[in-house]
Amino acid sequence: MKKYILAIPVIIFPYWLFAALACLYSPVIMENVFMSNGYLLILTLIILWLVSAVFALSTGLLILLKRGQDCAQNALVAARLNMIVKLVHIPAYVVIFVLSVVFSLTVFGIGFVIFFFLIDCVSIAMTGFIGAASVSRAYVAGCVTLKRGVILAVLQFLFVADIICCIGLFVRTKRACRKS
């Protein structure tokens, strides 16, 4: 479990948006915590998201730099982490989509829709970096070919395709671990 600890801020990244919306629509929290200052809430969100981005880069770099005797086992751990992060984000993406539809019904909600889209893009970029690092680890372990590795690495940055590819990568590295 401790090998996944660096990924926790990345895992909860899209869920900070829901916490911010709850604070925004709760007068008690806005008055007592943020002193009715929306800019303080935005600053807090930016700091939390920057910390999440740093953790995503750190996790990806640790996956890339991991050395050990069992290379296939390292690739399996990286693929499992990639799959966990991406699968935990699915409910957040669904809720963000529903909120975007609701907010797009009025002219005043267009700013929220654009903001939600940007959050989705940043989230996919962060998880894509972890996914590309796990694909690289799988290539070094011999679980995937160079051509397949490049395709999988690029697909880690595309919505929906990243989920399918991370599950496929996990299955492929699991098979390679069983063989070795």
C-alpha cells in the first residue's frame, strides 16, 4: 500500500472540485473558513491542484526510475497503479459531465462548464503522465513491443481510450509476470 501513497493527491484531484462547489454553495463554510472571499477559495484550489500535479510528476518519475531484480513485477505494480488511478476517476468524470449539462442550461453557467472542461483536461494530463511512465516500464520489462508501447503511451492522454488501454496494459503485464 505504501507504494501507492504518492498517487493519493492525483487520485483525489478531480474530487477537489466537488469540495470547492460545496464550499461555494455553503454560506457557513464560506463565512467561517474563507471569510466570504471567493478569491481565497480559488487560491486554495490552485495550491491543491499544483500539489497534485507535483505528486503526479513525482509518481511518474519514480515509476520510470524504479530499479530492481524483477522488472516484470515492477511493470505490474506500475500498471496496477495506473489502472487504480484511472478507474477511481470515472465517477468524478460522470458527475462533472452531469454538472456541465446542468450548468450549460443557463447563460451564467457557461463559465462553470469551461472550468469543468479544463479540470478534466488537467486530470487526464496528470494521469496520462503516470500511464505513459507505466507503459515505459512495461516496455523495459519486455511486456509490450516498441510499436504497441508508443501507441499505448499516446492513448493514455485520450479520454475513454486511456481507461481501455490501462486495463489492457495491466492484463498484458500480469500475463508477462505469470510467464516469468
